[in-house]
Amino acid sequence: MVLKRIKWAPLEKPWAELVARYCIFVARHPWPFIIVPCILTAILSTGIFLNFKIVRGVYYLYSPLDARWKTEEAVFGENWASDDEHFYPGKDVLRRRGLYLIVQAKDGGDVLRKEHAAQFLETLKWVTTAKFLSSEGKRFSYSDVCLHFQNECFSNTHARLIADVYSKGDQDHFNMTYPMYYTRFATEPIDVSRTLGGVTLNGDKVASAKAWLVLFQLKHHQPKIERLSADFENSVVRAIEAGAAPGPLLDIFYFHSDTFEQELANENKRLTPMFSITFSVLILFSILCTFNLKWISLPSGVFAFSSDASVKILVIDWVLSKPFMGIVGVVSALMAIISSTGLLLLFGVTFVDMCTVMPFLSLTIGIDDSFLMLAAWHETPRHFSVVDRIGTSMKHAAVSISITTLTDALAFLIGAIAPLPAVKYFCFYSCAAIVFIFLYCLSMFVACLALQGRLEARNHNSLLMNPVKDVGRPEKLTVWDLAFHMGSIIEDVPEVEYINNNDVKHESSYKQDANKVEAVDRRMWYQRFFEDYYAPFIANKWMVAFSVLLFSCYVAAAAVGSQQVVVGFDLINIVLAESRPRRFLEVRKKFFPEDFSRLDIAVMKPPRMELASERGPFMKVLQKFESTPCSAGRNSTEFWYFSFKTYIEKLGFGDAWSNVEEDEESFAENLHGFLMANDKFSYDILKDSNGSTKAFRFTTGLSNVSTDELIYRCATMIRGLCDDNPQYGLSTYTPLWNLADQFEIMWPQTIQDLYISIAVMLCVAMLFIPQPLCAPLIGVSIASVALGVLGIMPYLGVNLDATSMITIAMSVGFSVDFAAHVSYAFMTQKITDNSQENPSFLRLRATLGTVGWPIMQASLSVLLGISSLSFVDSYVVQTCFKTVILVITFGIVHALLFLPLVLMYAHKTYLACAASHRRSQRKISPTKEVENCQKF
């Protein structure tokens, strides 16, 4: 079997022919294909002006759409926090608007010192009494937006009580125990652990503390009052930032309901100016990449202003250079981004914060296509007509840019399978942008290239459009001529074989015979570099051995790193480092961790607790919750039933409790009195219209939930207990469940996307690349790059979250692009060298000469496109920047080192096997066999 017999690629030639014919039509009628995209962009951009709105909300964007915690949280929100009247301080804090304050001493010391406690009291008074100006221009204060408890504005009475004791130096007269403080000045025990953090004890008494935590919960169930509550939060925050808050000895850190959304908005403001920088850098880079430089020797007297001896000078060939096409490449990509974004917005597709990064990446993809098309143009003989050159170049480039577009678009479509809104909508917008970039490349860019080609055919300056001075025949020249009027002029030439657009009639000596064309090296500079220097360098046996060692180390490091991946999006990363909200979250995590280890359990189909026959089975279920490995046990459970029992026992009537629990009527009567005296528990029990219990809730503590995996296991066990006892309608909630739901889908979704991507990309490769054996190599390359990105992320402090999932999807697109370009070029090379040199190496050398520089250009454009992101102080942006760097670095190393060597040795092995098979069938000399193989 010979190599040609297993070529397949059913779409390669038909698609190439179709695109070539279309581009020939464009070349003949260029102006409509320039004007129509401009008009279409103007029309579709109306979607941006009419419907543009960034949807924010961290819990919406970075959680699975069908996350179970959303349903569980809604149970508590709809039943216990559904209005502004049903309120108990400290409960359901995440379901209501609120302003948190953490207060520390500026010297980092004890906040219970007399002066510090007094200033803390002043701060509380200032928050509750200060007058602020609303967004509607009306003066208001905390009393206008506060939630009421016991007919008064809730004003952190427990914190005031503790601070008052220490501000007067009376702590020795009070038994300030921790964590619960019992005092006759409060109707219920005070949970000091929720108010004071970093507490040190003297026995069981509070000796010192590092921080205060107070919360001002606000009304929000009416639009007007919600706006006023938001104004209050923002007004207090602005005053704190301006230093208007009292307390020179104190540091105040804050967090409120809209902090995350405001941080995302501020992130967008920091990101937007960077796009103009990226746009300018990419235009400059694209222009520079189109310049064609040539060394020319100038005889003495060639300067109009000098008669010095001959000199050698580097000039720009303004006939072959096409800076205008560099601008067109970037502008057409920008138009494609505007068109795609406007179209999706017209159809009502949600635009999320993550989509603001999309233009940075999509611009570079568009530029990559323009590089490929220009490289194909430069490969065509200059003596061809413009239409023929367009047809020939686009016939070659069609497959490459089609593979690029198809693979990138499919990679993002597969990424959109993820149930995370941030990922899903980013992928939608990116996919649409890639499709429009492809369409505009085959219309606007080709049309402009045809117009530039006409200038080249007339030997005119591609920018100034005037005739140039021939670099082959220097005459009297000025500095202006050398700078802007030099170009290679081609005239009618004999029918000789041309290699590329550097074909000129004259040699540097300018003494060649008019009837003779001598062979000269007409390759571009980058072709000479990759073919004559780089290819022999990597094909050297020592370099091959080093490459094997490097790949082994790479795989080992990635495999080890993949075991250390941290799954989930830590919301603290949204907040700008060194900001007060960031400091708040850090101090809270350090000193008040128990806030996140409380598990709420709702019983929506409650048993009748007054009946022993129903109470007993339920208490067994409760015991199961308390017996899980992640439970803190019975001592951490706060259940109205247990407090009711304690309440009855403290009455001191002998066996009163046994009488109460055995008598239904007595149970109900005493429970009513207990709830009247304990608002905290009356809030936990919901009654229907006839006075019977329709639902109740309780809390218990969690432990051993220090890692994402432990949180996930705990959530699985707790939810399993709920599912095993449907007769009680159990629902549980803690903020940790959000992390559990992320952990549950991140790894499986990422691996699933990779499997699907590899399978789809293999199909694309077999449809377009004329060698099915290349498909497995492309699949291995994709898997290797994805493994590298996943494995090296932990070393850079990057989690597996929504942002990194996007870049992993991108890694599939970029890696298959590079791998497909190299594989396609390798299999379509026509080796005409009749020397005895290794035919596999000849293919390697020709392949690198063809695609080496375009791949380098594509990589450099991506790196330049995202370079401005490195200056944006944002976790999401920095994560994108770091992971794209990984994608491009690993992608280019695979494309220009590992994959070419694998292809060369695979080809060499195939030829050896084919030769051996032939010799076993027919007696053919090895020398003859090598000559035959060189034809493939």
C-alpha cells in the first residue's frame, strides 16, 4: 500500500474549488464586497445601541443554571424572607439587602480597649443617624430603610451592649462569657462569636478581640425602597472611603449587597480602555508584518546628493509590501465583532461580563486568517493575472482558514454545552464573531487584496498608488525615493518556473543577458530561516533526543499538576486586591468562619411534633444529620424543639416535660407560651390560617469542610438524607453548597467537553486533510495541549472555574488550528528534489518553510492582543491572560517542534514499511525504491 492509496479528505478539493471560484468572482467585482459588509455592520450595530446591557450577578454567572442550591435557597427565601415585616436579626442575611461592617484597630490590637470601644459606639451611632442624599435628591437616613424588630429599627443592640461595657471599663463587673453571653439586659443569650472575632479568653471570659462584625439589614421588597436602600449602602461606603466616618483609631471595612456587581462593573471600566491599546498594537503589528524588505547595492553616484562609493542599504519593497492589508485585516475583524455582537443582541442573547474579554481574542483570530491569506498570495507567481493569483492563493488558503474557522467555532459551541452562564454566553458571542470574521475575510479582505493586487500588477506603490523606482535598476535617488518609492518591478518574462512573488527579471549585478534567466534563491526571508536553519536544527538527533526528554518532563509536570487543580470560583477573587471590601472578606474568613459552617434545614412537610408516633421517626432522621462525618454534632444544633424542652424543664415542675410531650393539648398550649417568649424560635415556625404548623426549620453546625472535595462529599451526604426522607419535604442550605455544585460539574464538564472536542476535531481533520493517519496525531496534540493547560494552571494560582473552562475550550481551537495547518502542509507538500536526501526531512523542511512564519505571526498576534490584559488588576482578566499564555506557548511548541518531528518519523516509518512490503512482493532495489518514494 502506498501513501496515495489511503488519502481521503472528501471535502478538501470540492471546498477549495468552490471557495476559489467565489474569490475569483470577488476579485472581478470587488467594490460590492467592500460596501456590503460596511452597510451590514452599520445595520447590525443598532443591536448594540438599542439592546446593549451587561447582565451581572456572580451567583447567576458562575453557578450552574440548574444548580440545586438555587432551589434550596429559594425555599428559605420564599418562606422566611419573602417580605420586610417577617424579620429576625441575624437570620436569612444572604436573602436580604444589607451593609456589613468589620471594624479593627489601626494598630492591629485589641478592639475592646476603652478608647477603641467608645469610638466603635460612635461609628454605630453615625451609621444610624447620619443624613445622606438619595439618587433622587432627597435627604434620608438609616431609619427610612431599616428593618424593624420589636417595633424598632434594628441597630445591633447586642454589639452596642458589649461595646458599652468595655467603653466604660466595666468588664470586670460583667461575666462576659464566650461564645454565649447571658445577661439580664437581653431577653435571649447573645452569641458573641457572631459579633467579636479573634477572641482570646481568660478562662471562659473574653479577654480581648481583634475585630467587630455588625450588619445593618435593609428593606428591599418594593422597587422604590430598594433603590433607597442601595443609596444608603453606597452613601455609607463613599463616606468611609472619604474618611468621613468617626473613629481615628479604627479601620472600617465594608461589604454590601451590590459589592460584587459593582466590582464587576469597575472591572469593565478598567478593561475598556485596554481595547483601544490592543487595537492600536495589533494594527501596528499587522502593518509591520506586511512589509517586504530588500537589501540593494547602490553603485557610486547613485544618490542625487552624493558621489560616494557603492553602499548596501535595506529598503522597503513598496510593490510587494501591503500595509493597507494589515489595517484591513484588523478593521474587518473589528467589523465582524461589532456585527456578531449586534446580531445576537437583536435576538436577545444575554451579554455577560465575561463577554467583554471576547473582542481581545476574536481580533487576533481575524488577524491570523489575514496572515494565512497574505502568505498564500505571496506564494503565487507574479506573472499571473490578479484574478488567477486570487484563485490560486485562495484555493490553497481556503482549506486552512476553513479549518481555522470551523475548529474554533466548534470548540466554542462545544464549550457552550457547559451549564455556567458566564461560559455559555461567552462561547455564543465568540462563535458568532468567528463566523463573521470568516465571512468578512472572504468578502471584504479578498476584495481589498484584489485591489492591492492590481496595484502590484502595475508595479505601483501599494500605499501611495504611484509608480516606483526599480530596486533592480537604481538610478539617481533621493532619500524620499529610498524611503517611499522603491519596489521590485516585474516585466514580461520567459516561461520559467516561479516560486513566489519575489520573481524579478534582473540580478543584483544588473548585467544578466536579456535572453537568459539564471536560477536565484527567490524564497522569502522567513522561508530561508525555517528551511535552512530551523528544520536542520530540530531534526538533529541530539535535538530529537532533547525534544523527547522535554515532552516527557512536560507530560509529567502536567500530570502532577492536574492532581492539584483547585475546583470552583472563589468570589473573593472578584474584589480588587487591597480594597476595603477585599479586606473585609479576608478578615471575615479569618475571624468569623462559623458564618459559613451553619446548615439551615427546612421541614416543609412537618410531622406533628406533639404526637410521639410522628415525633420519634423524625428525631431519628435528625440524628442521622447530626451523625454524618461533616456534622458538628448535637451540641451545634439549634432547634426550637430542644429549646422548648429546656424551657419547660427550667420551670421546675418535676416531670413537667414528660407530661407535656405525652399530652397533645398540653404540648400545643405550652409551645404557644414558649414562642411568645422567644421571638427567635417563633420566627422559625410558619403557621397556616388555622394555626397549625405548615413548616419549620432549624440549624446545625458543619465541620471537616475545609476543602472543595470535602464540601462536595458533605453536600452529597446531606442531600442524600433529604432525598431518602421525602415524607418531610426536607431542604438544606449553606453558602458552601454553591461550591459543592460547582465542584460537581467542573471536572466532569471539562473532561466531557474535551472528549467531544477531540472526536469532532478528528472528523474535521479527516474531512479536510488528505491523510487519515494525521487525524490521530491531531487528536493527541489537542489532548496534550489541554493536559498541559490543566496541569500547569495550579502552578500559576489558577483555579478550574468558568474563566479557565473558556480558555480550555480555546486551547482545543488553537491547538487544532496549529496542528491542522502543520499536518495539512506536511501532507500536501510536493517534493521535487531529486537528490538522495531523506524525503521525510524534505517534507519537514518544506512544511516549516510554508507554515512556520504564519504560525509564529498568529501566536505573536494573540500574545500582543492580550498583552494589555496583564495591566488589568482583575482575577477574571488575569486568569484569562495566564491561561491564554499557556495555550499559545504549548500550542506553538507542539506545532513547531513536537508535531513536525512526529510527522517526519511517522512518514519515515511508513516509507520504510512500504518499501519492505514492496520488496517482499517484488524484487526492487532499495535505491529504486527510495527514488519512487521521493515522489510522495
